[in-house]
Amino acid sequence: MEPEVITLARQLIEKPSYTPDDAGCQPLLMNRLGGQGFQGEHQRIGEVDNVLMWHGEQPGPALMFLGHTDVVPPGELSAWKHHPLSAHVESGVLYGRGVADMKGSVAAMVLAMEKFVAQNPNHPGKVALMLTSDEEGEAINGVRQFMPEMAHKHHFDYCLVGEPSSGQKLGDTVRVGRRGSLHVHITIQGKQGHVAYPQLAANPVFLAASALDELGRFAWDQGNADFPPTSFQVSAVEAGAGAPNIIPGELKITANFRYAPTSSQDSLAAQLQQILDRHQLNYELSWQLSGEPFHCQDEAYKQALAASIRQITGTEPEFNTGGGTSDGRFVAPHGIATMELGPINKTIHQVNECEKISHLVQLENIYLDLIHRLLLQP
């Protein structure tokens, strides 16, 4: 007989919820949990659907699971072994777009909450699930906007994000934070001219070359025990006036800082300006903060999650801050201890995305064990 977590995961995978379209995933879960005594609040912002479902209002610890129902497009369908929306099961493996990132986690969270409430209908504290359909996209109208209002209405002590954190074995990696992501657009001014008369022009590509070399080698900070040093990477370079015989008048550079809590937007901006000034460049800067870094330092929460992983899988988890960004960056600033634990990440955003059935069953049990530890054994 198919585990119930797999049945629910398949129902979610079959829905074409490509960002920002929820495609009915959230109503399915709201109706399901609503029939078991959960309350819910839905908010549509632009084309994005957001929902918070919770159970319990008594004093006590409060845990919120965080996930998303949107998935990335499947790409060329002919490259898939099975249709990405077929939720095909073969040899103990569930295939489908979003099974690992992160409809499998969402199903496991729902089943864990259901079982906990069925076993403990008058439990202390609160258990909740927040979902958005805008995590894989611009992440503007999702948790970024939804969380502040919900944080004003609800108190939460802990948040567990279901992003696929595991590497080789389920539960071998827990993200205890993420680096911040800061984009900068640099415009270097030169002087346009004819390539045959370079003495009458100032090529901004050559003017910026030594500064770019220094930026690539510069040590922005040293990081700390959980975070690597801040990195600076150029992602786009643009120059040219549309003709091969014109020296461009400006050079446009797009770059990104992935930074530890040891730095800030202000400190990075000051260091960048010092380098550009030192090279006597005429420049303009514009900034876009994608998300500030967050770092869970709640040792009791970390120990509880590690104990749940050991209890279910026998694996000793590694705590780190690797990977890109997640919606956890919009939760942690509200004073909520935030970590991430989810399925194996080897096939996310790839053709033939998949996850073992046994892993999703174990994940459900880890989540359930964690709820018990945080709410009943604080």
C-alpha cells in the first residue's frame, strides 16, 4: 500500500504550478487541513498565492514549517524519462517536477502536522505551515510581503524550511543560515571616440581593468565558523556603441556579493567605493539587496533537530550555511530561529527530478519527531 505522504506528494506534483501559478495546490492543502481543525489565512498579492495554516493557540513553543508550491519549468519534455507531471513511481523512486524542490517536503510537513494533532489535539503551543507560489521567481510578492503581516498576528519561536538541503544521505546536512545576496550595477565612464584615434578617447574597459583585477582578489572579510568569507563575482559586462570602429564611452558591470553576517551592505559599499576611487575612476553605482544573511544560533533548536535526524535515520547531520538563498531570509529577521532540512538535492531543477519514497517517509517522521520535541518536550 502506498504511503500517504507519497499519495499527497503525487497530487501536488500533478498540478502544473509553475511560478507564480499555484495551480490549486494551496486550496487542496487548506481543505485537507481545515477538515482537521486547522485555521488558515490566504492572501493573494499580485499573481502570487500565500497561505498560513496553523493549529493551537495555547501558551507554549510555536513552530512554523515554511515551503513553496511553485516549481521551475520542466524544459524539453522529450528529455524526461517520464512526463514531469505524471508523478511516476518506479523501483521505489518518485519522479516529477518539484518532488525534491519542494513538493515532497510540503507533503511530509502536512502529514507530520496531521499526525501530531491527531495524537495531541489539545497540545500546547502552535504548529503551522506557511506556503507561497513565488519562491522560484522574483520572490517579491511571496514570503517577503506575507511574513511581516503574519508575524504581527502570530508569534513563532522556530521555523524549519523544507528546502532540499541533504547531499548524499537524507539528513546529512542542515542549513543553519544562508549568506546574504547583494547585487551591484557599476557604470564606468570613459570617452567615446574612433578606434583610429585612441588619443582622443578614453576606453573605459582599459580604465577599469586594474580595478576589476583588484576586486577579484580582494578579501572583503574572513567569514566565521559557520560562514565562508564574502565572495564577489562579476555576472555581466557590457560595452560598445554598436559599431566595430567606435571606442565605447561607458562600461556597465553587474556583480554580486554573497556575504557573511560579518559584513553588511554599507561595509561592502564603502570598500567597493574605496577601490574604485583608488583607481581614479568616474563611476556610478546602483544597488539591489536580494536578501540579508541569517544565522540560527539557538543551540536547543539545533540539538532537537539533530536528535530527530539521528532518531529516524541514524545520520549525524552537518550544520552549514552553503547554497544560495531561500525564503528563510524573510523569516529570520523577525527574531525566529530558522533552519533548513529537506530531501536530497542532486536532481533539483534538472530533467528527471526524483526522490526515493523511503526518504520522503523518513522526512515525514523527522518532522513529526521534531514537533514532539519542541512542543511537548521544550
